[in-house]
Amino acid sequence: MRILTVLTMSAILAISAVASEKYKLKLAATYESNVPVLGEAPKKFKELVEKMSNGRIEVKIDYPSKHKAAFAVLDMVKSGQYDMGYTASYFYKGKDAKLMLFTTVPFGMNAAEQHAWYNYGGGKELADKVFAQYNIVTFLGGNFGVQMGGWFKKEVKTLDDLKGLKLRMTGLGGEIMSKLGVNINTIPIGELYMALEMNTIDAVEWVGPALDVSFGFEKVAPYYYTGWQEPASENEFYVNKTLFDKMPNDLKAIIEAATKVVSDFVYEYANYQNAIMLDKISKEYPNVKIVSFSPEIMGALKKATDEILDELSQKDPMFKEILDSQRKFMKIGREWSKISDYAYIKNQE
């Protein structure tokens, strides 16, 4: 009987030790703390997990001004240099092209379609398989929705107007524009406005009204083009898998729940800020024209996009599996988008 009591007490003490164990997590962010919406996301996560865990999880956030590696978050979390990261996977396209598929691709799914695919159409399972290779567990961290196509000093009407145009655009969108004869520039963020004002570049693509308005592009580039290159810009929380696998199940659930709340915050607040800032631009800069590329240009962009994606699919079977899965769902998901949101808005015009 005494042996049984000792074993029981030992079990209780072991459970209590696990329940009281604290985790001090270091999180590396890609975005500075003062970036609208995205800079606030890690702070929201920290507040939530610390409160929900009753202090069993503590989060220390390091921003690029501290860690000096805004676009190396993947490697820092993989190696365990940081326990967590807040970033977007398309920043690591150069390391592994298929990572960008979990952020967005030109002419791909919109945010609602992408979330439906990710959560219920097999996307999460594919992400788990890919990120396991990098010793990372990933959670959605907030979609910024459709990004604008950029600020242009002159109107672009034909494909010939694109040839020789000096455009600041990064990622796959820049590669596609380059195929159409555009000269792509990679000017540092802090120099964008001056480069546009001094005609070092003719156009700049950044994000959308929520973030663009702080740069003042509307003062020198009156043509604001609608987007095609980033229809659903997903951000993510990375967690070092070695660490995550060792954590108690209740703390794992708290981390997952907190990311869901932050994900909703980013999507909703980005929509709000985009609306508010677009209204500000329209009132304070009535000369700004919201325009779209012609069917000729859009057709050429779509063709170039498919060519690049198909080339990448031929090189990497896993890339092809993910892209095929997305295209298959988009084919049916887009039909619902057309007769629901799109039809609702169009019928009121």
C-alpha cells in the first residue's frame, strides 16, 4: 500500500512539474513594430499566449532593427536560434520556390478561396509535409488580401508601354514583369519615394493603401493600378518543430488558438485600414486615378505566370503537387466567388 502511495505521489508531482513548467520563447519578426497591422501582429500574439497560459509562456519579440535579418526568419527558426518567427513564406522563394505557394501566387486564389483550400482542401497537410523538412511547424498568421498593382507616373495602355519601364517590384511579380520587357529595380524601402520623385524609377509596387499612404507615393505617381500579382498575401507564424513537439498539449493548443485570433485581426484590420486610407487618398489627392491594366496586358501577364509556374512544376514534383491542388480547388472555388461576392457587388453598379 505504501509503495502504491509513493508511486501515486510521484505521478502527481510529475504532472505538477509539467503543468508549472515555463517556456520563454524568442520570436523573430520580419516587419518592424511600427509597420501598420503587420507590426502589431506579434504583439497581439504575445499578449494572448501569456494571458491564456497564465504566464507559463513568455514571448520576447525581436524586430529587424534588433536581429538584422528580416528575410532570414525561416533559417533562424529552423536552427533554433529563434523559437518562433512571424513572416511570409514567399520571402524564401530563392531557397525553395514551393514555399511561396503558401503565401500567394499571381492570378491565384483570393483570401477566402485560399483559406478554404488551406484549412479544408488539403493545404495544411501539404504545408506540414513541406515545413517538416525545415524543422518548422507553421500556423496562418493573417492575410492582407489583394495587393495593389503599383503606383505609376504615367498611364500604361499597351504592352509596348511596359518595355523599358523602370519598376520597383519584388518576387515572382517582378520576374513576370521582366519577361514583358520591364526593367526591375530593387531599391531599398527607405529610398522608394525619392527614387520615384527623382525619376530613378517610373513606378513602384508596395502593398495597398494601408501601408502605401505612409510613403506618399500618391504625391508623385497619380496612376494607382489594381492588383494581379498578390491576390492573397498570407503571413505565418513559424514554430521550431523540435521545441513544439516537446511542449505540453495544452500549451500547443494555446499557441494554435492565439494564431487564429491574430490571423483574424490581421485580415479584418487590413481591410479596415485599406478602406480608410483609400478614402483619405481620394479626398486629399483627387488627381489620383484608380486604373486597371488592359486585357492585352493582363493576358500577357497571365501567360508569363503560367509559363514560370509550369517550369517550376517540372523541376520539383512537390511544387507540382501543391500547385495542382490549388488549381483544382480554385477551379470550383472561383465559380462560387463569381456568383456570390462578385455578383452581389456587380449587381449594385
